[in-house]
Amino acid sequence: MTVKQIKVFAPASIANLGPGFDVFGLALNELGDILNIEKSSKKEVKISLSGLSNNIPIDPTKNSAGVVLLNMIKREKLDYGFKVEIKKGIPPGKGLGSSGASAAAAAFACKELLDLQIDNKDLVEIAAQGEAAVAGSAHADNVSPSLFGGFVIVCENYDFIRFDAPEVGLVIVMPDLFYENKTKLARSLLPEKVDLKDAVKNIGYASKMVASISLGDPVLFGRSICDNLIEPHRAKMIPHFKEVKKAALDAGAYGCSIAGGGPSLFAVGNDLLSIGKAMQESFGEISSEIYISKPNNRGAHKL
Ligand code: HSE
């Protein structure tokens, strides 16, 4: 019997992780998007949304999962379309790879539903093109961990290496700030050229972070969260950034930085709730939510 419908989950992720701008990504447990995708006789993509779906377009050309499905119709020369129900579990616009997870879920679901022989690198590219439709550029540091779980290093041409992530405790504080076209804005703050000394520092921390993953050392991982290239520029779009980061470190965090394009901050440490509360307090008049997580090593899967 031909399968007509599939339900999948794809986890949230944190991109950059401090020193690895556009290169590192880590999948998070629990928070994720659920997509139910059904073949439909009309050659079109129809989207319905539920959950944390504020400000997410249902126009398939403007929705990351919609773009993946439209591209799949062309790529596979399909004479039918898809109906997709997206249950958003990842708040959009907070730096947790929300659009990337929907794109990853859609790409993974299509591969399974249509029984396609797509290699993993192509799958990353398909998902990244979907995310590009909403984020403005096809970086793959969110879609890769959402697809495969774990800690992912993604390089030019979607070449990637995936590791199982160690049991790192992470706390994410999501401020109640909303920016239109947030990723575009966050990228527009960045300089074209960077200082060599700062680049060398980031290479050092990025190398330590990769070592921490292969050694399975959560403390070294936390201490590798340091970014001299991107954070100083993006800090400007996050009120109280300096105070929040200092509060995390004073409360015992090993490291703290901006989650993806922000405005959330994440920290790694032991007493995650105390660290999160100290960060929350330092956001002052801006309310925020605390989310505590471990890495997700499973990635996108069928439900
Ligand atoms: N690496 C990307 C950035 C992730 O920081 O702009 C945001 O989606």
C-alpha cells in the first residue's frame, strides 16, 4: 500500500554556540516542531498552523517548510502536492532554530514519505534552502542538528560532520522581544571584515569546543563558549545583554552567549535554574522565559 501521510518531529537547536558562527549547531531536547504531511491531489502546498505560531506565514512561499515542499514538487517532478499541519513547539524569532526545525522536518518527512534516495548532504541543502526563504540566507547550522541531532560542524557546500553531544546542561533565557525579520537584522549588524586577533581567539575557542565534544567534557564545552567576532555587534540588539551575561557567569555558568541570531541567551553550567533566574532578573523590565535542556542526539524522526 502506498503511504499517503507521515507525522514527524524535529528538535530545536542553538546555532553558533559562541565561537562557531554559521558553522556549529547543537540540537536541543524536548522543544521541537511536529509536522503532519499528507499527499494531496492538487499540485500545491496548503499549510495550517497551531501551537506557538504567532507571526508565522501560511503562504508556502514564505514558510520554511512550505518552501521545502514546493521545491520537492519541482525536484521530484511530482504531479501532486501536500497538505501540511505544523504544530509549532519552538517559539519563532528567539534564536532557537524555529524555522530551521520546520524546514528540517519537512525535508525529512518528504524523504520518508516518498521513499527518496537522497544523501544526507543533499538533505541538509534542501532544508537550508527552505530556511533561506525566511531567514534571507542559506546557512545550515540550525537545519543540520534539527535533522541529525547532536553537535554538528557544517562547512562550505553543506559538507558536515556530526557528533553525539555529551550530557551538557543548558539554560536558555528567552526575552520577550520581537524583531521583524530578526535573522536578517542580526546579520546586518555584522561587519564585512574582522580583526585578525579576534579571529585567532575564535579559532582557539572553536577548536576547544570541538575537542570538548570528542572528549565528552561538558565543562570544557561550557568554557569554550566565547565569541569575539559576532557577539559584540549583536549585543546591541539585546537590551541589558552585558548584565545578563555577567549574571550568568557570576551565578556559576561556565560560559554564556547569544543563541543563534538572538535575542535569547544560553548558558552552560550545573545549577541551571539559579543561573537562569539570575539572567532573568538582569533582563530588568523585559520579561523572559527560562528553558532548561540537554542536547538531543536523535534528530528528526517519525512519530
Ligand atoms: N548562524 C546564523 C546566524 C543562525 O547567527 O545568523 C541564525 O539562524
